Amino acid sequence: MTRTFTLSPTLGKLMLLACAMLWGGSYPTAKVAMSVVTPQWLMAIRLLAASAIMLILFRKQIVPYLNRRIIVPGLLVGFTYWGTMVSQMTGLTMIEPGRSAFLTAAYCVIVPFTSWLLLHQRPTARNLVAAALCLTGVGFVSLSSGLGGLSVGLGDLLTLLCAFVFSFNLVWLGKFGQTIHPVALTFSQFMVAGVCCLVGAILTEPAPTAAWLQPNVLACLVYLFFGATMCAQIMQNIGLKVTPPSQASLIMCLETVFSLLFSVLFYGERVQAAAGVGFALIFSAILCSQIHLNGRMLERLSRR
């Protein structure tokens, strides 16, 4: 069963920008939560709770697609999402949120190559220039938060692994979202990843304790469940349907900017001059990507 979607490219990009905002807030929020809750328990509860709520609210969009056609796509996006989140959350326990955001944003450089590998969509020189500008800008913004040198530790390596795995997840979501309802695809992704996290937590992490019921921890969990997991992922999957993977990765890497912004607003962090340079570089990268999109649209119109 195939459903036709009518979504404007502008709305799709706005959805991806909203994802960046929600995910940006998740870095400091998850850092607070993981002072008590271990990474895989956090992800298991987060993903399985979101799956249950989605099934209740979007049953009509999910159930018709729960057939044999969704098995392979569901496993691919589920396993890659599990690898992405576990490596990122584990790494975040070892490094600062700003550093984690910067290293995670490396996926915006990797995505065009992953798309080339999986979909045979060769990256253009403009893709590479835009990605390099974006990553450099993210680096300036993150480094402006008072981080130390770029020595590579285990937390850094795990976060870089997260960026690599996420590039595969992103491309597959864009591919399978063309024929499977985005809500159903998100549900299958959460269920597969949530079960993997639950098994991993039971086997490798301590059991839950009463400390998890502290008000500040519960508030962080609610934000992570509803905002940064369910709502953000649905908007991402829908937005990817009308946004090429290379452009989507550039927009969503703005989560690093929002992560720093939320740190300034809620933790009193000072923004140095380097942050201004970072914002300018990121804006230039997105502008470069949009000019490329307009050029392709004009080319298609001229052919008509």
C-alpha cells in the first residue's frame, strides 16, 4: 500500500529546522538525566514509551504498513538508530555537550558519500564546499564554548562512530520514506532500537533505582520522550521526503548551534567572538546549499 504525500519543500525544511532545535536542547538535557540514568536504560525507556504513544495516536497511519514490506526497512533504520543513539549517549557521559555536538555534526560531511555508496548519488563540488563550511562553522561555535584542545579520547571516538552510523540512518530514512508512511517508519525504527537498548541495558547496565524519580530527572525524561524523540523524529522523516540528504544534513547540523544557545540561556555560558564566525560560516553553508537547489530547479524548468 502506497500513499501519496503533498508537502512543500519549504515546510519540509522548517520541520528539519524544528528537529535541530529539539535535538539541540537534548544535549544538556540528556547530560543532566544521565547523571542518574544509564545510557541504554535511558534510550530504552525513551524509545519504547514514544512507540507506545505513537501507536495510540497514529494507529491508522501505522497499522496498514505493518506487513512484510516494512521488515527490512524497519530493521535497517532501527539498527542504525540504535547504533547512533547508544554510541552518542555513551560518549556524552565522557565529554562536554558542546564537544559532543561538534563531533556528531561530522555526519553532514559523511552523508553525501553515504548517499553515493547506497543510492549512487554522486556528491557535487558544491556539496563538499557547503559541508566543509558548515562543519568549520560548527567547530568555531563549539570551540567558543570554552572547550579545551582537540585531544581524542574514547568519548570522542564513540561520538564520531555515532556520526558515521547516523549518515546511513539518514539516507535510508530518505529512501524508504518514499514508499512507507513516515509515521509507520518512525514507529518501526523506535521499536527495533528500543528493544535493542532494553536487551543491552538488562545485560550490561545496573537496574533502575528510586533516584530516577527525582523531579529534575523526570522533567528531562519527559522532554526527551515527547520532544526530542517522538515529535522530532516524525518531523525529520516527513521533512526528508522533500529534502535531499545533503541539504537535510546541513540544516539538521544546526542542532549544535541550538545546543550552545540553550547552554547560554539556561547555564549562563558566555559566547565569544568565535561563535559569531561560526554562525556566519553555517549560514553561508546553508545559503550555498539553497543556491544549488535553485539552480537544479531552474535547469529542470528549462528542460520543460
